[in-house]
Amino acid sequence: MQFKDVVTSVEELRALMGEPSELALRKDIGRLDHHCRAFIARSPFVLIATSDRSGRCDVSPKGDGPGFVQVLDERHLVIPDRPGNKRFDGIRNLLENPGIGLIFLLPRSEETLRVNGRAQIVRDPDVLARFAVQGKLPQLAIAVEVQESFLHCAKCVKRSGLWDAEKWPDLTGLASAAQMLHDHARPKDMTVEAMQERLQDGYRKNLY
């Protein structure tokens, strides 16, 4: 696809869109104060953005009980890496490029919390011990040194109606996850029904 009118500089962008307000500039406190900590302590879901040294990007969702991301101090937080598909898209990126961006969601809150910084993949026993669930520990965790932190306004959530059930789209006709995965991966000798059972078995046995 060829686009004909492309913005290619910050100067063009500012001429088109204008400058940020003083409030927008000053809201980044660069640390986790008591407000940020309270938000994170209640959040059951975070989106993790990474890229490798070539610019290959990934956004990985992580979720668990509220407060599953733990704040160590005003400059550091830790995210447990629970069992997944072992692709390690985000973690592989972090091994090449430690830059990381986080968006914390809080059900029913229209604002989100953004935290950016630099990450390490850690396996310190005392750190992993913080994240035991059902007697199981994660094998790894993502430790983040916070460089930016700020509340993101509610406009995107208001536009989407994210928490408003009356605005949720009708899912009639949408393929099941098993059907989509079967069509995309095209596994040999596996039916859609077998794929569905494999997914459900993984959800039953491998959450932790």
C-alpha cells in the first residue's frame, strides 16, 4: 500500500497537531508514588510493549489476580512470567533491547497508568518467591527500572466503551479461538474439535 501524504518529522507533526499543554508535560513524575502504587496494586492486567534492536515490536498481555505486579520501591517493579506458549516474543526482545512500555488497566476505571523504563530478566529466588500461586513459582520475572510514569486520560476508553456492556460488539459469527488457530497454524492430523480440547486442557492445567 502506497500512501501519498506522510508525516516524516516532528516539525511537521507539531505544525499539524500543536504543542502539548503544560499539564500534559508535567504529569510524568518518573517514579511510582503512592497514587501509582495504589493503581498497580489493584490492576489485574498489563500490556507490555517491547522491540528488538532492529525495531521488531511486540505487545504482550499479562494478567493475574489484582496486584500481581509488585512494586519494590518508587523506581522498581517486578512482573512474574507465568506459563505461556514459550515463543518468548517480548522476553527475547528485552534481551536485545531493554526498553519497555507498560499500560496498566483497572476494570471500571476509564483512566490507565503508563510506565516506561528499562527491563531485566531475573530469576533471583527471593524475588520469584514473592509470586508463588498454588504452590508454584514462576521460572522468570521481568524487573523494570522506572523512567517515566503518568496517568493516561480516559478519552480512548470512553470512545471504545470498553467497560460499558451495552456497547460491547455482537460476537455472533466470529470464529472461535480454536477455529482461528486451526486455520492459521494448519496443524496436521488435528481437527478443530481437538484444537478446542487442547486449548481448554491448557487453561485447566497450565495457568501457573
